[in-house]
Amino acid sequence: MEIKRHEIKERMSRAVIHNNTAYLCGQTSDGEDITVQTTLMLEKVDNLLAEINSDKTKILSATIYLSTMENFVGMNAVWDEWVQKGMTPARACVEAKMSRDSLLVEITVIAAVG
């Protein structure tokens, strides 16, 4: 059983790959509003998936954390433009306390690799 860890940090790896499945750490971004933060966060997801030989069409599951559900519509507007039609992953969206007050959204992703 091989487990690959991508960009190992002190407390986490940016991605862990096992059995051709990648588990991405939470992705966030700074920005003045939910639209900017969601756009930049999804760009980070795209970049990290590309680094590990995957892409957004191979996302199996996504969990989105919002600092307040008041941002649900704004986040979804960006998400709907980003996700490819017919390739939508299983998804959950919940309200959660963020690690910094300035963060409005965070996403974790599980994706196929290869």
C-alpha cells in the first residue's frame, strides 16, 4: 500500500494520494467578499489538482464551509460558473467557524488521480 504526500508541512500535507484518490487539504483565500474569495479558492483547487495529475472533472466529493450561510448564494454563483456541467461532484455545504475572521469560505476536495 503506497501513500504519497504532496507538499508536506508541519501540521498537514497539501494533498495525500492513496489508491489513485487524492485528498486535498482545506483551500482558502483572502479577498474583500465571497465572490473574490470563492474565485481565488477555486483557482487554488485547480492548481493543486494539476500538480497531482488531476483536474476539476475528476472531483468526487467537495465539502464547502461558509462563515455564514448568508454567503451561500454568492458562493454558488461562482461555483456554478466553475464546475463543468455534467461533472458535478457529491457536495456538502455547511456553516462553520473559520480559523481567521477574514475567511468567508473554505473547501476540502476528494478527487480521482490519473
